[in-house]
Amino acid sequence: MAPRLRVLLPLLLVAMTACVRNPATGKRMLSLVSQDEEIALGKQAAQDVRQSIGLLDDKKVQDYVASVGLPMARNSERPELPWTVQAVDDPVVNAFALPGGPVFVTRGLLTHLNSEAELASVLGHEIGHITARHSVEQLSQAQLAQFGLVLGSALSEDIAKYGVLAAAGLQLLFLKYGRDDERQSDELGFRYMLGAGYDVREAADVFTTLGRVSESAGAGGLPSWLSTHPDPGERVETARARAAKANVDVSRLKQGREEYLAMLQGMAYGEDPRQGFFRDNVFLHPGLRFQLTFPKGWKTQNQTQAVLAASPREDAILGLAPAGDIPPETALRKFLSQQGIQPVSAAPTGYPPGTVYFQARTEQGAIGGVTTFLTHGGTTLQLLAYTEASRLQAYDDTFRATFTSFGELTDASALAVQPARIELVKLDAPMTVRQFQERYPSTIPVEELALINGVQPGDTLPAGQTVKRVTGGVKPSP
Ligand SMILES: [Zn+2]
């Protein structure tokens, strides 16, 4: 529902295999990964990314991002890979590459950049991770096997949606690259960028900006670019030196500032509350006009495909997910007919009508759960809760309280909520960022405004310059 994904905690169904890679033999084992395997792995993980984070629903932006990234990828050492370059609807500042071709950049990163050349340097760097096979080389055979096993296991798709798929594919996003890998990717990205005619000096600006982005902005979410890419400071210097050494007439290179900024006009900035947001433990979804109260103290997360809550002990899951364009009875029958799932009995009164208890066999043992399908605003939704079979009785009251809390969202302020958005202003006179903030107030602090414009609050912006401001939005609930 919304792109605020926390990696699924050690949930019941998640087959977390410890990394058993032997540093001495790892390399040799890893060279066994064929290009076909690499591509298949990346494709599956990219599918997980699209399902759990979600692509940005803006063709203009997708076309633009692809038009910058794909030519560099196709002129790389591995033009034959099935390259994709896409923007995901996530406010975290990040870009990442998956094995075999998929490159993603977040909406959060896009709103922090200021030119096409800056975007090219980010994408070129990520393309470098793929051409140099960095993530594949980090994977042990055991991890590779896990992808195959988990994804191909007997677990039903519906249950898997609540944990396994996300955790398996998205683990790839949590791989940290080593310094040497980063250096190599910077070097490769520089070459791709230059080959495509971009002003390579802009790479240093990107490192500066990303170095300024507070890590706290993405705390608890997917890893930010910073957490997977160490040493921005050193890389600013290296990028500068590299650009200075390149024997090119930089005045002929493309920066593409205006076209880049034009692409950002109207883009949501920060969290998009229309896709659902939490007020304390209540989940409000203005787009679909419903609300659901989760137990106090549970860890909640709002994914693209489901809203989830994990018990404090992480031994029980509650979730809500869209169930497709079919009537609730059909959806329930489909759910119960899946391999490994057996209906146990209709739930007692107190639960919504049509609620059933079920059992499922998993690699981690028997789980007991309760589920119901309901229609809301023409959409069929599934409420699902599960725990170890032996714990179901203990959690029954808690599950029932959440199930019966589902209802129409009527709060006018919640229904009217809108994300903050990027708006462009062309300056008619020179002014400092602080003066700009007084004349064209933004709903973000002046420091943050300066940061997304790639300048300092006291810097003077020249007349004629296009400047980003941020308008609208709501204060997130604490
Ligand atoms: Zn990197």
C-alpha cells in the first residue's frame, strides 16, 4: 500500500538462513553463479521490489529515468543483459542495483538531485555494481540456494505474500558493498557517464548532497544509500580529482539542470499519506477510505502489498492485503484450496461473519491462523492473522480485536490528506535561500530546503535560477 517497508523481522515464516560463506572458499564457490542464474535471481528480486515498494506511478518520470540510464547500460561491458532502470515510490533516499540488470532509484533520491548529470552519476554507479557482478559475488551458495528453496517451497502464495517473498528477494538490498567494490563502481560510473556526454563534475555534487542527507530520515526503513555506500567524504575528493584529470572539454558536457528539474515538478516529497499512514496504532487509508486498529505495542509496517504488524515477541503476525478483483467467498475458497492450508472451523461469533480458522504446514512447523475476506469500496481485502499453532488460543482475543476494528474511514482531515509536493520557482531576482524561504515558504525547514537544492541556507541564488520548494503535506504522526 505504501512504500514504507521494514524488512520483515524474523517472522514466523521467514526462512532466515545464516550466512555460511567461508571467506577462504567463498570466491571460488561464487564463481559458480552463471549469468543465467544471475539474471533469474535479479528478476525475482526486482519483482519483490515492485510488489513491496512499488514503482512510481508516473510515466513521464519513468521514461526520463530510463532514458538517462539505459544508454549507459547498453554501452557498458555487458550490453546483453536485460537492463531495466526504474523509479520506485519510496521516500527514502536510495538507489540500488540487482544482479543481472535491474537498477532502481527512489523518489526520495530523485527529489534530492538537481540535474540530469547528477542522476547519470548515480545510475552509472549502480550500473557499475551490475557489470562488475558485485552483489552476485557476495552471495554464498547457501544464500543462492535459499532463494530457490524459499521461492519454490510448498508455502502458499498468499501466506508467502505476508513474509517470505519480501524477505527473500529484498535481502539483496541489504548487502553492503566493500570499499573496493564502491571504488570500482565509482570508476565505472564515471566512465559510463563520460561516455554518454554528461558533465562528470556533477558526480562530486551528488556525494556532497548524499553526505548531507541525514540517515535518520530513513531510519527503520529500507537501507538508505548512505548505509550501503560508506565514505561519501572521500568519494567527493576522488570524484573531483577524477573529473579534473579527465582530458575533456567540460564546457561541451551536458548538465541538464532545467530538464531534470522540470521532471520533478509536482512530484510527491516525503511519505505519501494517501497510500495509508499510521496515527499511533491506527492505520488510516484515505485512498481506499478505511481504517484498522492494530494492537498497541506491535511493530507495524505499511508495504505496497500489505499492512503488517508483528507482535512484540515476533511470534505472531496480523495483516491486511488486497485480495484481487473477486468476491470474498471466491477469495476465501481460493485461499483455503492452496497447498499446505487446511480450514479448521468457522470462527466463533465475535469475529466478522465469514471468518475461518485454518492451519498451515510450513518448513518451520505448524501455524494456526484466522482469516476473513471483506469487500470495501468495491475492493476485496483479506484480513489474516497467524502464529504458531500452539499459540493461536493465546492470541485469539488480540486477533479478534483487530478484525472487528476494520471500518469506514470518516475522519475528514484524514480523508483530505495530501502528500507534500515539489514546486518549481524561477527567481526574478537574486536572493539567499533564507530570503527565498520567506518569500516562497516551504513546509520543510530552510536547512532541508537548501539541501534538496544542493546549496547552503546562506548561499545567494542568482536571478533566473529555477529553485525547488516543497508545499502541502501533513505532519507525520509521531
Ligand atoms: Zn555503490
